[in-house]
Amino acid sequence: MPPPSPLVAGHAVSKRYGDGPLILRDLAFSAQPGDFVTLIGPSGCGKSTLLRLIAGLSPLSSGQLEIAGRPPGKSAAEVAFVFQEPALLPWLDVARNVELPLLLRRAPAPRRNESRVRALDLVRLSEKSAAYPRELSGGQKMRVSLARALTLSPSLILLDEPFGALDELSRQRLNEELLAIHAREKWTAFFVTHSVAEAVFLSNRILILAANPGRFHAEVTVDLPFPRTAETRLSTEYQRVVAEVTRLLHSAEAAAA
Amino acid sequence: MRKQLLSFLAPLLAGILLLGLWSCVHRRLSPEKQYLVPSPGDVVAAFIENRSTLALGALITAAGAAAGLTAAVVLGYVLALGLAFSKITRAALYPYLMVLQMTPIIVFAPILVLVIDASLLRVAIITFLICFFPLVVNTTQGLLSVDSQLLDFFRLSRASRRDEFLRLRMPAAQPYFFTGLRIAATLAPIGAIVGDYTAGNAQGGVGGLGFQIVLTSSRFQMPQLYATAITGCALGFVFVAVVLALQWLALHRWHDSYDRAR
């Protein structure tokens, strides 16, 4: 049986802004449907830039990048983005924030309602649907942001350090919820983080980047079994992978210096 | 409870002190100059004596101010949308907007007197010219100051330019619009009084407050002049109160400035 065609495929991807220095150099990568890929590396290695390229928010300087066989922004595959900040519209309540992507696509009301109920259910915030963003905690806002990304039933979700501003326990809880949703919905994820523990817990693949210019330094496959729970973090195998990724991160930093 | 009492009593006490200072100044002036600062009692008497003239004048001035302010809001918002929509319109029109702002509005008065018959319309136009600038500048600023992640989100959702304005830029600009409106609402009664003063007349009766200022000062009716000034001040408070109420209606559900928990 031939391997399934990749959902995301990059070849010799490079990026610079204007006449500035090279941000990303010659990246080659791919992701299969259902992959949870984490990008980790020192500050300034271009992780967030790579997400913006995949989202089609910023053009490549050279190379090729395809989402389901088409260039970013032109692909038929739904792509959702979860930002560092929750990026909610403060003048809309939770329900209308979550529905917004469908409203902007002119989806009919019944479809909007159905998707909203499903998405809020997935992030366990149904009871907050009439609340305004300012009435929510940081973690709740992020869950609304996640629900908004899920309403389009995307095949690819790009997450740019979404839980970086949360306290450790909220972050762990959201990691567990994110994986539970991923297990049900099976989208492909590209997840940017600074936390090795988070990267190992979430992903089946970790791409470690080095900086100046941004490039792939190493890839780690995480074979920890699913479903992963709070227990997973106590296992020796988990600790071993965390140690290995940490070591590779150090060598990535040394390679840049 | 004590705090509340204090915050109620403090301005009251300051007011009584200022009134005392006022009558002190009145009594200390030499008899031939005393008319310049009439006693508070004389001003109150002038208020009561001229109450219907003052009330009618206030209404006429309020009508001119409201008409001018409304026109400034509508046209100012439309222009702000145009300015926010494209860099080219911004580059083309902004310098002339500055020119309008820098021009002393008084110079328009004699022209308006020659061109327009209706006193109220002249007053409204002068008010409009004074209120227009802060509305345009603040609203444009608001339409352009949208969080870049929200703009990215709209782009990713393949939102039309129309949706970007209707559902993102215009709601996000509301706090800025109200800042402009608050400034304009303070200026509107002043603008209308200046309009009255320079380009008003007593068409159909007593004339607006500005026109009454012209009359009373030329007749050296100082208590009445003071009463007219205080009426104009009260009118300003009414305008600002209306705007604050509208702002509350628009923003209190979601904007951080109305969050009681903060």
C-alpha cells in the first residue's frame, strides 16, 4: 500500500522580509493527516514565521509549500489558526465569537448553531456561551479561541504558543483537553511552543529548529502511547524523551552560536 | 459611607468658598468698577427676571449646536471611513483637514452672513466646522488601530473588506469615536454661541445665547451677561451628559473601562 499523500509538504522553503536577513533557510518537511507536529527552538528561530507561511498570511521568499496539493491560502482544506493571545472580539459574547468564522463564510444559521454547540461542547464551555470575553479567565478565553478554530471543522490547525501565558496547571489541563479533542477530530496540527514538556506530551513528531537563519536541526518521533493523560507525565519513557529533546535543544543553540 | 459623604460634601464646600470669594471681589472693587463683577445675588435676580428669554435663547442655541454636531457626526464618520479605507485618500485629504482645523472659524462668519439667510443654519454650519475635526481624527485613528491578530484572523476567515469594516474595524473604533464625540459635544454649545455671536440675529424673537451676549454687553447689563454665561455652561453639561449616556449604552457590556471588577 502506498503511503498516504501528505497534507502539508514544504520543499526548500526560505523566507526573508524585504532586504532583511534570512529568517528561514531551505526547510523541507511534510505532515500526514492526523500528525501532531511541534516546532521548538530558541527565540528568533522562525517558528512563528513558519506558521504564518503555512497559513498563507505571509508569502514564501523561495521554495514550494503545499496544503492538500495547493499553495497556502488557495487550498480547499480548511486551515485554522490559534494565536498567542486569545484574539477574541470583546464586543461579541462567547457564542457569537465562536460562530464568527462561519458567519464570515455566510454559512446558514442552522449550520452555525450546530457547529457552535459542538465546538463549545468540545472545550467544555457551553454554560459560558452568553458571557463576554472580559468576564472569562485567561484559560477560558483560550478555550473559546480553540472552539472558534474548531467550528470550521478544519483539517489543519496552526497553534502559535497558545498556552504560553497560562499557569502551569491550566496549561497541563488544556494540553490534555487538546489531545482528547485531537483524538476525536483527527486534524493535523503544527504547534509552536517553548516548553519541552508540552511538546513531548502533545506530539507524535517534534521538529527542533536552530536560529540564524532558522533551519531544522533534528527531528524526534515520540512513541508514547495514546491516549495520553496526566499519568503519562510520570512515566520513565516520557522523562527520557523530555531529556533527549532538551539535549537536542541545547545542541541547536550551540549550532547557532 | 464616610467616603461617599465626603465626596458629596467636598465639591459643595468648594462651591460655597468660590461664591464667597466672588462676593468678596465684588465688595472690594471701587464703586465705579463694581458693575464689572456683579454680586451673586444680582446675578440670581437677573436669572429670575430674564428666565423666559434665557430659556428660549438656550433652546435656540441648543438647536444650532445639535444640528451642527449631528451633521459633524454623520459626515465625520463617513469621511473617517473613507480615510481608513485607503492610504491614497488619507494622503490626499489629510493636509486639507489640517488646514480646516487651523483656520480661525470666525473668518467664515461674514461670508455665511452674506450667503445664508437663516440664522440657525449659519450657527449650525459654524458649529459643524468646529466639531468636525476631532470626530474625523479620532474615528479614523480607531478604525486604523485594530489588533493585528484580529486582522489576521479575519484574513484567514477570508472575510470581505465590507465584513472587515462592519464586523471588526467599526466596532473596534467605538471607544475612539466616543472620545471624539465627547470633545465635539463640549465644543458644540461653545461653537453655537460663537456662531450666534458672530453670525446670529434675533430672527423670530430673542436670538440665541451668543446674540444675547452681544446685546447685554453692549448695554452693560452685567448681571444678565453673567446669567447668560452660566446658562451656556449648563447647556454644555447637558450635551456632555447625553454623550456619556450614549457611550454607556454602546460600551458598558464589553469595554474594560466599564468593568466594575477593575
